[in-house]
Amino acid sequence: MSILIVGGDRLGNIPNNLKSLGFTEIEHLSGRKMGHIAVNLPREIDAILVFIDYVNHGLALKIKKDAQKKGVKTIFARRSWSNIAKTWEAFKTG
């Protein structure tokens, strides 16, 4: 599975932890540059992880709309592994 991470400058161990969930391809977009709001989602992506504490509302809204159009799962979480894991589990079961 592939995932796009949006937000945050440093990811720390998050990519390794995502690999333990089964994600093999991990891309990162910091979301800091003004041009990032115009970025199109990659064609072959299974999920998007948006760090809500590191992106502005405009970018979050664009990612959400684009993901809905393409039918891509979108997870909105804070940039902490405990929050990501909890949100992912709730997303999978709900």
C-alpha cells in the first residue's frame, strides 16, 4: 500500500511505524510552500495522512476534496504516533 503524508517538516519514526501497518511506499509533502496548495495528488495512492497541526485550512480542504474525488482514504491526525495509530484504528473499524 502507498500513503502520502501531508504536513510536518520532520517525520521521525513515523515512516517506520507506517511500514509496520503495511505501507510500503511513503511520500511526504511538507505543505509549507504556497505552491503546495496547487499540488495534485499522485495517481496511485491508497491513503493520505494529513497532520492537522502542520497544515493550513486551505490545503487541508483541497486535500480532502481531491481525495474524495479519487476515492482515496484520508486520515486527519496530529503528528504523534499515538494519535495516528488511534485514528487509523478508528478509521479501519468505522
